[in-house]
Amino acid sequence: PSITRGVTVEIPKVSWEDIGGLRDLKKKLQQAVEWPIKHSAAFSRLGVSPIRGILLHGPPGCSKTTLAKAAAHAAQASFFSLSGAELYSMYVGEGEALLRNTFQRARLAAPSIIFFDEADVVAGKRGGNSSNSTTVGERLLSTLLTEMDGLEEAKRILVLAATNRPHAIDAALMRPGRFDLVLYVPPPDLEARYEILGVHTRNMKIQDDVDLRRLAEDTELFTGAELEGLCREAGMVALRENISATVVCNRHFQTVKESLKPALTKEEID
Ligand code: ATP
């Protein structure tokens, strides 16, 4: 397998408007990501050192990846993505090589954002058991720490890590100069669900009888990913009913909604 497997380089097209809800969070990310890149002179003038790493945590499907991409888009930064699980599953030494190689490419393509999904798989707490697999994780973690410590401010590289299990992250990563900002990305509340449904029906032809406000009320516990799926599937139902259909109607949305059961439970989000 090639050493660049699993790495993509691009400036993402997603923007803040493509993300429903999360107003405060978007503002925080804007300041932490966009400002140091766009106004680096102001930071040096005041002698303020920008954040190097941000940890996003929260349940799956609630836009951690999308937020990282939107931040990169807003800052016009190159976007590199790595998956902890993928690194972990590689042959001995290959995961570390891919990590180093990604940081190297990010330096060359700066300003850059390195998105590190499923970070807990690699950045999990050290010690505990002495099996061979722990050693793989430890080596990857120490490579990550070395790379993060080596980031120079002038190079404008930021690491955004994501996890569903923040408590599993090794304390070494939470020291100053590493993940300085920890942000919780919650499942969408009513208003956010309404906005998410708006985002994902924006380009759809929908009948007047579709009441997104009502649909948002009826989809408690749905994640952004599930709401997106609901909209797409409603369109599919309309097409299955009639391949020449010109609009998607309320009943199509209802059919899909009734067939879906959210993966999150109330206990998980309280
Ligand atoms: P995972 O932990 O599984 O990697 P994630 O938190 O990174 O999930 P994303 O991959 O960003 O979630 O989101 C999955 C899909 O759900 C995306 O395609 C995105 O369009 C949609 N989505 C999630 N949240 C929102 C939101 N707030 N607004 C609009 N779309 C959303």
C-alpha cells in the first residue's frame, strides 16, 4: 500500500452556512482557525501565540468532520485527513510514516488543517495492558506528539482531532501547546434540526405541504447525518413512486421518518 493511502489534499468546498445550528461553536472555531491564518500579523504584533490543536468531541454524525472542513474552507487552508483507526491497522512502521508524511505535506501546503478522525484509537491513554497492540498505539501517539511539538507558529498548521470518547484521550495531548481547545459538538436541538433540514432540502423541489418546523419537532434525537439521510430518502421514495415526479411531498418525508429509529438515546445526550 502506498504511503499516502488515506490522505486527501484539497481546500474543502463546505462553508459555515452548510452547517445547521451550532452558532457559538462556529464562532469559536472561526476565531481559533481563521484568525491566526488570516490575521497572523496581528497575532505576532501582540505576541499572542495561536492555538495548535483543537479537540472536537461528541456523538457520531453530528458534524465534527464537516466543521473541520468548513473551518478549512473559511481559512482557505489545505485540508488533510487522517483516521486513527486506519493508522492503527497499518503494517508496523507504516502508520508512523504516514503521520510524519502528512505533517510534512501539510507544512509544504500551508496554511493547512490536519483533521484527525477517531483520534482516541491512536491517542488513547497509555499503559493499562501490555499486549502488543498497546505498543502500536504508543508509537503512533509519540509520533503525533513529536510532530505537534515541532509545529512552528509561522507555518500556520492546525490539528483538529475528533472523537466520540474524549475521556479516552491521553493526558499528554491535553498539555498546553497541544490540544488547547476542547469543544463539545452536541446533537442538534429543535432549532438546529430545523436549520439542518433547511440545508438539506435547499436544492430539493419540495411541495408546500412539507412543514420543516413540524418535521424538526418530530425528529428528536436525530443526528445531522440522520436528518440528511431522511431528506435524501424522501426524494428516493418520491422517485420510486413515480420516476417522473416533479416534487417531494410531505407524505414522502413521513413514510421515511416512520421507518427510521434514531441511533442516539436520551441517556446518551443528558
Ligand atoms: P463521525 O463521528 O461519525 O465521523 P461526524 O460528527 O464527523 O461523524 P459528519 O461526518 O460531519 O459527522 O456528518 C455526517 C453527515 O451529516 C454530513 O454529510 C453532514 O452533511 C451531515 N450533518 C451533520 N450535522 C450537520 C449539521 N449540523 N448541518 C448540516 N449537515 C449536518
